[in-house]
Amino acid sequence: MPSKKALVRRPGPRLAEGLVTHVARTPVDPGKAREQWQEYVSVLEGHGWETVLVEPADDCPDAVFVEDTVVVFRNVALIARSGAGSRRAETSGVEQTVARLGCSVNWVWEPGTLDGGDVLKVGDTVYVGRGGRTNAAGVQQLRAAFEPLGARVVAVPVSKVPHLKSAVTALPDGTVIGHEPLVDHASLFPRFLPVPEESGAHVVLLGGNRLLMAASAPRSAELLADLGHEPVLVDISEFEKLEGCVTCLSVRLRDLYA
């Protein structure tokens, strides 16, 4: 099987009702959102990713943010249990999809809560945001699932954004990037690079030095380009109104059996 697969889920009819926690609600244009989602998928496919459509969850406004439903490390998929009760039905269809791809499937159980957007993998280090949507029991269950596979799990406080990956992501060399006003403890990361825009903290590693980034972060893209990276910009403005970012819209599976 190809080594790069990305799970994606189409935006549903109730997208405009999605949760917002740290920003004021503004109207979402569902038609424009569908166009932006299709462009996002096209960019992934244009850079060698095979996209896998997850079964729709049309009753769940936030279901397009499929990253929150599952965390995969090596060949183990941990089905999340969101700290937002209204989002727990989004995992329907996801476990069947990852099982079909050959993953061993585990689940986060009550009282644990965990959102996939709170998990940042940098090599074998797995950073887990603890605060908003993920609780201590969720961190403990993730640790139990992944440490036997060689993961080093590090809990990171999160208080200013919905998820850890709303504040930080990582470059191909493992450097963590983030917008400092939204990062609780940048010192927890061995290498940290501040970027000038909130949306500039979010990158999807497309392969090589190519970085999928939001078009709303031109100064951050320029900074990263000066450092030798190749930003590929997409407009996701409708999803940003719901605190979404480029990482939220897919689950990237690399070298599933490594």
C-alpha cells in the first residue's frame, strides 16, 4: 500500500453550527467552505497523498475536523473521546476506516477524554495537550496505548486555545513552531521557533521541504521560506471561523507499518 494516506471527511450541512470557544462567532459560508475543502484535498493529492474519505457524519457540525477523532502511532489507532460531548458521535465510521487500513484499534474510555488535535507527534515523542478537551485520564490512556510501541509521551498544558495543535506544530527537522502569545510553555519543547501569526503555527508536512499552510499567514510563510522550506498556501478562511486549521482537516498516516 502507498506509504502516505490522509483520512478526510466532507463538510456537512450543519457546519455553520460548529463549536467556537476562544473566538467570537461569525457567519460561515457553507458553499465556500466546500470549495475550500476540495482545494485542500486537491493539494494533498497533488503532493502524493492518497486521500481516504471517511463516512459522513452529517448530524455533527464539526465532523469535517476529522483529526480530532483518532490518533495513530505506528499501526495502532486510538479512537478519541472528545472533551466536548457534542462531538463524540464523530468517531462513527472512523474506526471502520482505520481498521480497513490495517490498524489495530483501541479506544479512550470514560472518564478519559482526548481530542486528536491535542496530540503532536515529533518522531517518537508524542506531545499531548492537557487542559481544554483532553483530561489526565485521557493522557494516561494514550500513554498506555503508545508507550509499549516506543513512544515517549509528554503532557503539555493548554489553556489559551482549543487544542495543542491550535498553538504549535512541527517542521520536518522536529523544530516546534508556534505563535508565542498562545503557547503556555514554549520551554517544554527542545527547539522552538516563534512565528508572527496565529495561523502561521499550523503546518502539514507534505513531503520533503514542502509545508501546507493557511493563506492567512503570509509573514510566517515568508519566514519559513527564508529558512529553506517551501510553503504551499491554501485558503481555509471558513474553517478558521470555527477555530479550524490545516492540520484539523485530515489525519495523515505515514509508513503505517514502520
